[in-house]
Amino acid sequence: MGLFPPFLKKKKSFFSPEEEESIVNAIRLAEKKTSGEIRLFIETHCKFLDPIDRAKELFLELEMFKTKDRNGVLLYFAMKDKQVAIWGDEGIHQKLGQAFWNAEINTILTEFKKKHFVEGICHMIQDVGNALQSNFPFEKGDNNELSDEILFGK
């Protein structure tokens, strides 16, 4: 077995290097104001019928539940299947509730229908970052617990 999970071995990007940089910068900017963590996982096809099940699986595989305040959020996209899901850890989910996540999904779907993929993702990152900031503001000593890089599956 290798050092990295199988989904991290093969990178297939749906974005130009400039677009990837914009997305990563959006994550970094959002995380500067919060102790929360945002990760983005993109793959071609969803293994499951329900993308929420896939987001939860990835959240666990990536061990995002190990953040100090249980405030990690995974944004999941299966591009060819046109599926999207958000999985927030228990700390942030208890504060925001399901209505917040549903509203974010509706917003991103509206953006995607307009073919605003990068802008929509960056907007979602900003919204999630603002929610994290409101509930888990950055405090002295907070560290970036998870990588800000985009994760690509197969």
C-alpha cells in the first residue's frame, strides 16, 4: 500500500492553473478569519447514488473529523454526474443546521446552470467561510489543520 489514499494518486483537473489558484486562494482567504477548515474534493463520477454518502465517506477517509473544534467542511463535486454535496462536521452542523447547507446547494446549482463553475465554487467557499467565522472566529494560536489544496479523484 502506498503513502497516499488511491484517490490522491491520479490528478485530473477540470480547471486551468489560474482557476485552481483562484479556488485555493478563496479557501485560504476564508480560513484566515476562522478556526474552521474547508476542503474541496472534485472527481468525475460519484460512486454512490447519493452524493451526500460519498461526501461523508471522503470526509472520514480524509480524517477531517480530527480538527480541534470539529468544524471541518468538505465541498464535494462529481463533475460529469453533475452532483454536489456538502458535509460539515458535527461542531459546525450543530450551529448552522440543514437549512444552511440546503441553501448553499441551491446557490451553487444556480451558478452552475449559468456555467459559472469557478465563480460558484469560490462563492460557496466564501459563504461557508463566513458561516465558520461567525461560529468559530479565528483566535490567536489557531493553526491551519488541513491542506488548502484541491483534492481530485478519478
